[in-house]
Amino acid sequence: MAALVKSQQVRCKVLKMQRKHTVSRWQRIGIAFVLYGFAVLLGLGSAWWVLKKAPWMVQSVQVGAWKTNLLAGSPDADIYTRATIALNALLALGRDETMYFVAVQDDDGRPLRSHCSYRVEGAPPKAKWWSITAYADDMFLFDAPNKQYSLNGTTARLDANGRFAFTTGVQKQAGTHWLPTPGNRGLVLTLRLYNPEPDLQAAPASLNPPTIHVFGGCA
């Protein structure tokens, strides 16, 4: 009888140890999954931060309010440049075909906002054809009621001094080419130069940049 009791006690101890081992194993698996998920999120987050918030890692030139990536459309573009272009939804052709300049601030260094009114003016760039397009900060076009999303070398009307001008904002400005930018969010202006002249290809900083000035306050 004593032997039977002792055998049952031993069996109970074995079962408890097995249960404890099983729980411990699942705990380790759970901790491993949590750590793995954290590592993945940390990796994705750091990659996004580098592409969006680390401008010193991008070879660029700024002219006035406009900035261009020197490696965009180049066979020398590294993985960060290619990822940045993909992330920002720009289709980068070769430098001899197209150059891109982007503005996210005005000439005074203030961030562009869609609910503010801006006047953009300048001389036509040295290229066979050009365009300036207004995008929301997610790089999608605004819902423009007049279906006007850009100004280009065909639609631009030059004044007596050979300069073009247009306005952006919520309210239409009389006597100007108006690009509606409804809402209250970030604004991105993209200048595309198609078949730019060789001297501009070689020295992007030689661009005569269009000026961007706020007027009339913000809606």
C-alpha cells in the first residue's frame, strides 16, 4: 500500500514537471514572437525615418525653395535613392530626358499648406517643355473643381517680361491661372523639365527658380 501511494506521488510530481515544462516552452515561443515582431517594426520604422526624415543621406541641390535629387534618374542611384523615389511616388526618367525639382516650402522657408494662397512666378526653364504640378502631401492630386492640376509650357501665358505666374489655394484669384488646393494639409509643388538643356543637366544649381510667396494670408 505504501509503495502504491509513493508511486502515485512520483507520478503526480512527473505530471507537474511536464506541465511546467510545457508552459515554459510556450512562454519562450511567445516571447520569441514578441521580440521578432518588435525587431520587424523597428526595422521598418527606421527605414521609413531614413527615407523621410534623413535628408543628409540624399545627394541633393537646393535652389531657392526648390530641391532636386542629384541621383534621381541616374544609373549611379543607390538603394536609398531608389527607395525614396518609389516611396514618394515619382517616376524618375534619365537626367537627359527629365529633371525634377520639388518644393515643400516657400521662399521664406515656411512649409507649404494647401489652405494658404501662394503666387508662383518665374521665367520658363531651359527645357523643351516643362510643368509645375500641385500635389497633396500624400503625392496625390487635389480634387480640383476646375480640373486644373498644373501649369506647363503650353498653358502658361507669359507677360511683357517673358515671365509666367499662377496661384494656388482655396480661393480663386482673378486674372491668374489658378490651381485649387482644397483642405488643410501639406502642399508639394513639383517642377518637371523635359529634355533640359545640357548646361542645366550638368549644373542643376544654375536653375533660375520660380519664386513662391504667400499672399492674402491663409483661408
